[in-house]
Amino acid sequence: MKRKFRATLRAVARLQPLTARHRKATRGVQGFVAVSHAIYLLLHFVSHTVFLKIKDS
């Protein structure tokens, strides 16, 4: 039982840096998604405004 526990602890210790890298990557992706969504909203607003101007003229 103790052997399995030690082996598990070693495995977890080896995986921790990978988990930290994954969290960093996730934060980077979240930032990218936020920026991409903001650009999408801006383009949607501009295209809608242009559509309304064309429709009115």
C-alpha cells in the first residue's frame, strides 16, 4: 500500500509543471477569445450600421 502511494505521489509531482503550463495556456486562450469576441462585436455593429444607412438612402 505504501509503495503505491509513493509511486502515485511521484507521478503527481512529475505532472504538476505540466498542469501549470496548461493553466497558463488556458489563460492565454481565454484572453484571445475575449479579444476575438470584442472584434466580432465591433464588426457586427459596423456592418449593421452600414446596412441601416444603405437601407435609409
